[in-house]
Amino acid sequence: MEKWTGILQLVMEKKKEKTVTKTVYFQGALKVLRPNYLDNSGQACFFIINPGGGYVGGDRYRIEVTLEEQAELILTTQSATKVYRTPKTPVLQETEFILKKGSVLEYIPDPLIAYRNAKYNQNTVIRMEKGSTLLYTDILTPGWSPDGEWFKYDHLRLKNEIYLEEQLIAFDHLKLQPSDSQVDEIGFMENYTHLGSMIVVDERCSTSFLNQLYEELESHIIDCKIGVSMLYESGFTIRILASSTQQIEKLLAVCTSFIRREWFTKKPMLLRKY
């Protein structure tokens, strides 16, 4: 534990129509509760906990999750990830997911809140085999500052690499650094304050499916902007600009519920944490 403030390693496997824990290890400022089962499908749900209550300068976190063949997992956080003032060294979070054939991962963390003078770097690598499914969301929120202004954090940098059968199919590098640009202007946040993202990879993705999804979303697009794009192979991305966390959460919930219903004949998930 010399290198990491917190480390989590999790391996899930399918046994008798139920996803169960094969290996779990955590140390430092990362923990998980025992798995929940939100319906009768056998899909497990884990909540990641940071007992420290937030991230501060120099913190380093490492998460490694492997889903064996046919394993199905919802992974979320117990609460929002809060990044406080980091005067020198940025916070670093590294995450690696390995999805084997037939596995399903829904990674739905609570929002990331960056407070005044926060610096945060996040690197996520996802390695998938054909036949696996990924649903991955992020929400970025500017935290409160003493003068009441938005965008007082120093920078947020999120980098995602997704490999399918060892071939890079998606590289997404998002950096928000308010001090170097007018982050609220056209080409950046465009007078919105909150940013939501979703990445979906599955062999069933197609233009017609994406059109159906957009029709499902259309009536919910109020006072926000949304963009939907196909990936080069077997997937799509969504970006949302809005003025509140709740707006983005609602739109992402519509997306995940539609996918769960159309692909897996599952009901919408309810991740109540209060």
C-alpha cells in the first residue's frame, strides 16, 4: 500500500444462474459492501465506499474489476465523489475493467463534484471480449465556492480507453481547465454547468436501435443539450449539457432503462442510497 491511498480488486463469476463473488480484496480508503440483488435475474450489485468522505491532494486510487464469462454486475458508488482543494499534487484514480464473453457491466457511479482549486485525473481502461456488454456513465458537477461562482476547480481530466478483442475501439479524452479558457462559452459548456456522458458497447448496437433510443429520450430533453454518436464498431456515446445533476440523471436513467428492457428483458434499476 505504499503507492495507493485505496485499492479495490474484484472478480465476479456466474454460478447456477447467479453472479457471485469469486475474489474480493480492498485496502485503505476503498471498500465494498456485500452484493445486493435488485431483481430475480441473478445480476449482482456492488456499492463502492470511500470511508474518508472525499478526495484530497496526492490521493491515489486503483480499482480492478474482472467479470468472468456470463457474469452480470451493476457497480456504483455509495455517494458522490467529492474532490476537495489540491494545492500541489492532483488526485489520481485508475480503473481497469476486464469483461469476458457474455458478461455485462453497468458502471453507474454517482456524480463527481470538483470544489474550488481541485485537480483530478481519471484513467479508465476497459478490455472486452466479443459478446460482452458495457454501460458506463459519468456526471461532472462544479462544487460550491465561497464567492458563489461556478468552475472554480483547477482541472478535471478523464481518459477512457476501450479495447474489443485487444483492438482499440474508443479513446475519449475529456479535459476541463477553466483557468485556460472561457469554459462556459460556445465549444465548451455553452452556459451550462453540468456534463454527463454515457458509453455503450454491445454487438446489438445499430443505427436503428440508436434512432429508437433517441425517440425514447426526445420528450425528456428540456433545457439541456444532448448529442448521440455511433462508435466505429458495436457501440455509441452520449454527451449531455445541463444545469443540474438531476436533469442528467433522469436522461441517463431513460437510456439505461431502455437498454435493459430491449436487450435483457429487465426492469429499470432503482439505486436508492438514502
